[in-house]
Amino acid sequence: MLRLSRREEAWQSAEILILRHQLAVLQRRQPHRPHLNWADRALLAALLSVIPKARRQGLRLLVTPDTILRWHRDIIRRRWAGRSERATTGRPATRRHIKALVLPLARENPEWGYRRIHGELAGLGVTAAASTIWEILKANGIDPAPRRTGPAWAQFLRSQAEAILACDFFSVDLLDGTQAHVLTMIEHATRRIRILGVTLYPTGEWTAQQARNLIIDLGGQAEQMKFMIRDRGSNFTAAFDAVLADAGIRTVLCNVRTPRMNAITERWIGGCRRELLDRTLIWNQAHLRQILRAYKIHHNKHRPHRSLHAAAPLKPLPEPVDLEQYRVRRQPRVGGLINEYRLVA
């Protein structure tokens, strides 16, 4: 206490801060030894410079005072070296008014590329390299002109949802030691699903036959469908695409290992696994067809969908009701794995 009372307030506070920060570093519980990052080194170096040199030897430090001073010299050297490089080397920074001109030109003229924008700026008397225009467009997420005019994949899906179908296979392990393959289809606009078939051997001929069955099931609705999204699996052959093409449906292939391009189908398959397949033991193909048929009815006529504002694909939302006049009754589905709720008087 007597020693502390004779110290000046500035370096006394600095010493307290040094000790506190070292305690915080030790409390990080590093696996081997305390790890000091650049922020720790800069803080300790700045605080130690406040303390007189004659008083530094009595401090309890994780490193020697000479090490901290070396950190301080490194920080100063790096700072001045960075300023020197920016002042003497490299091209000057792009002026703000050039960026303010380039971005509106790109947005207002989607067919213009960076060289067309560069020529327009030159006509205005603005001096800037064509590569500078390209860097500005890239930094702001603006694609080159040929790709800027067409819709993105998400925009295509939203704008053409009424005319899009999507299909995919998923496999199910059965208790009889076999593996069944299920071909499913979903309508993007209504989220209605169709289980096209279940087989142990999904050959190209079998898949083409399921496409014919799908066209028959769609009936007059097939005229409204224009696109079928599918992956590049070997189960989908040219015969499958030919059947759809005869009905006026164009096949759109997903990129390799890009499940997001068929995200709606992948999400339905994932939901089917979580809600049904992962929670029950399936004996054989007949059992699989039975529970999938029940789940399809539940999905199309009862299960709410966020994209449909909580409505089901084949059942719109009812009018608001007075709960004092009704009560809720539970109705189990698929052996009690899924519950449906209805209002009863």
C-alpha cells in the first residue's frame, strides 16, 4: 500500500489494466499456453509505454517487457510501411463519383456491358479504365450484360410456378432385405404430390411407363404444364423425356450435385422421411405403398404449407370460426404416426 501510494495515478492505472487484461487472457483456457493475439499485444504495448522504464521490472507479466516493446515497434513499423505502400505504389483509388455514375447506368441499361458503360462515360468526359468499370460492377454483385438480361433460377421458378412439375427418386430400405425405389412428382404452384410408382428395379422402361401414367392422371391439366425439372440420373432416359415432350412438357435438367435446383422436391422427400419413413418399420413393397398412399392423402388434403399461407394443396383455408361453439377432435393417420385435427360441434 505504501509503494502504491507513492506512484503517479497514470501509470498506476496502467499497471492495473495490464494485470486485469492478463487475467482475462488466462481465463480463455487455451489448451496449452496463453495465446496473445494482435489486439492483446497492441493493448499491452500501449499500456506499458505509460509506465516508467525503471518500474517495469517489478511487473508480473506473461512475457518479458522487452517482448512487449518489440511488439510495439512491430506495430509502428507495420503502420508506417502500410502508409508508405499506399502512397508510393499501386493505382489510385476509384473516385466515388465514378461509382455513382456506373451503377445507375448498369441498372437502367441491362443490355450494356462494362465496355459499353466505359464508352458512355468517355463521351461524358469521365476518365476511367474499362477494367475499373468491370471491378465496380463485380463488387456490387451486378452480372455481365448477357446474364443480366435473363432471369435468375429463383426468378424463373417463381414466374413459371403454375407450369412447373418436378420429379425425383428416393430409396427406402425394407425389412425383407431389399431396397425399394420411389418415383414422386410435385406441382410447384399447388405443392400437390403424386406417388408415381414403387419398384425394386427402376429401369428406363419402367420410368418411361410412369411418365405415361402421369400424363393420363393429369388429364386436361397436362396442357397447362410446360416444364419438368429432374436430375441427370440414369433412370431417366430419352424415352422418359420423349413421353413428356409429346404432351408439350419440356424437360429441364439440374446441374450435377446441385440439389437446390430441385429444392421443392428435395424438401418434400426430407419431410416424408422425418415424419413417416424414419419413424416406422416397413416390411415390404405392399406395406410401403400403403403408408405412402395414406401420407399422400394427408399431405394433399390436410398438411399446411407456408407457401400456400398455411393451406393444404387440395383444401383451402376455412372461414374463421367461434371456438366457443366448436371443439377440436384428433384423428390419427398412418397408425398414429401423424395426427390430423378437425372441428366438431
